[in-house]
Amino acid sequence: MYRGFLKDFCAAPDGRIAYIVLKDCWRFYLELKDDAPVTSEEKDWLALSASQEAYCKQTAGMGNYLMIEGEDIANIFFEKLRPMKISKGGRRALEKALKN
């Protein structure tokens, strides 16, 4: 399984997904256990880099991108992220930390 931020996607003329592009991806596994399927523990997830996946492209300073062809997608789940509300002081502290 892969998890990342949806950067781009394309639909084929028939409405199926032609491909998706994920940014800053993680690879992990779905373990099929007797009682219920569970994902592998987050500590075991692998952050993808250009050298780890054939279709992963690293763009200088822009992060990693993974393109997955539609024919390779069995299931997909999109989760909407809610914007964070940050105080002015919190924003300044965050910007300072990111500069360092």
C-alpha cells in the first residue's frame, strides 16, 4: 500500500483512473490476519526515495513523486485534510523552525 499527498490524477475517457501522482510517499503493507486485516505498524513504513521505487522521481527541493498507473490500482481511498488554525505566534514559531 502507498500513502501520500495527491499531487495529480488523470481520468481515461471511460471515466476510470488513468494514473495518479502522489507526493512524499510511504510504502507499507496490509497484513491479512484471521480476525481482520490490519496495516503494518507506522514505525515499519518505508519513506520512498528515487532509488527505492522505479517510478519515483525526485525533484530537487520539491520532494518525491510516485506515479501509479490506473491498471495497477485495485482500491483507492482519499482523505480530505482540514486546514490547521494557527495563532500568529504559532505561525512565527513554525516559520522560524522551518528556516532553521
